[in-house]
Amino acid sequence: LGFVGGLRRYIVEFAGQHNWDVHVDLSGAPPAIPAEIEAVAFRVVQEALTNVAKHAAASRVEVSIGAADDGLQLIIRDDGRGFDPGEAIDMPGHVGLRQMRERLAALRGQLTILSRAGDGVELRAWIPLPTG
């Protein structure tokens, strides 16, 4: 299936297990992504969807991938209950966001979380791609 096909399949099957309305747009994925970046990108999507399942009480999830600023950008958005991103990173038992940050930082990537209580979550992960 390759990276894009495997990721699409995972997202659709996971969403089906949770009865989410899901929109997946992976058409912006660059044609050649190094294996190390693919692995981190897959894990970020996995962890983000797991967090939605555990905490969000969402009914709709959107996942997209695109090229942005010489890197790979992942966006995972839900319509769930939302949270205060500043508080969640350090909450005991909530290691998923911290693990995502650490994985991305190891590749000089970034994680941005846009949310507020009652208003869903938009998680943006960016990983620089090698040039040349």
C-alpha cells in the first residue's frame, strides 16, 4: 500500500471503529518521503487519533497531509470537547502529546495545538524534508 495507502487505510478503519464521520485528504503528500519521516508521521497520526478516541467525544475527524515550507505538514482536526493545550501537555497520565512533541523535535519538527474547551482540536505537525 505504501505510506499514503497504509495511512489512509489505518485512518478509515480507526474512524470506523469509533463511528466517526471522517474526511481524509492525503493528496498533498510529497511523492518521496524518507522512511524515518514516514514512521514519525504515522505515529503522530496514530497518537492524535487515539487521543481523539480517549478524550474528545468527537463525531467528525479530518486528517490531511501536505507539503509546506520545505516540510511535511500533518493536520488532524476533530469536533470534540477540546481542551486547554497549555494544561494538557503536563497532565499526569497524558503522555501522548509529549511523545508527539519529542518525536517531532528529534527530526527538528514542530507541533502546534489549536484548541479551547468545547471547541474541538486542531493539531498541526510539521517535519522538515531533506532538500536536494
